[in-house]
Amino acid sequence: MRSYLSVTYYCLPPEIRSSAVCENAIANFKCEDGSLIHIHAANYGRTDSSTCAAGRPASQTAKTNCYASNSQTLVANECEGKNSCSISASNGVFSDPCYGTYKYLYTAYSCIPQSYWS
């Protein structure tokens, strides 16, 4: 008679960090030594009316379905697998997904131990 052990497991995700940087500012990401950046999600545009809204007329923050389709690709190309990186939250980098709307770059990322990358 043979016996065997069947094991089911899952890995708990690392702490997910988030960042929102207003239009024309620089988003800086940094992980602890020995960890590298993994991008989970990114959007340059606007999905709510309150983020980066201080001092802005309501007309610039009213549109909340604004998404630059290249956001995650561009942020990942710049930051994925690095210990630190910077990217400009600007139309020059992402294009302008909603003219007349004041945008921001929202990014969700985690710091993965470097040993998991190899």
C-alpha cells in the first residue's frame, strides 16, 4: 500500500502600497534594501473628485472616468524589478486621456524580496 501527502497552499501577498501624485509632479518609489518594486496597478487620469482637488475649480475635477490606457505599462517599464524609480505624472509621459481635467497618477505596488525574482 502506498501513501502520499497532498498539500494545497497559497502565498500571502506582500503589503500593497499606494501612491497618488498630482499632475506635473514626480512619483518616486523606493523599496527597502534587498527588495524590488512590483507594480500591481497604475492609472494616470482621474477616478474620484477629491484626490489632488485642493485649489482646483470643480470643472477640473468633475470627470471621474478618466484613464490613460498605457499607464500600467509605462510605470512597469520604468519601475518593475528596480529598487527605486521615478516617473513624471504628466501628459508628456502618458498623453492626455481627458482634456481639461486635472489628473493624477495613482499606483499600487509592493516590495518583493530580491530572492523571489531569481
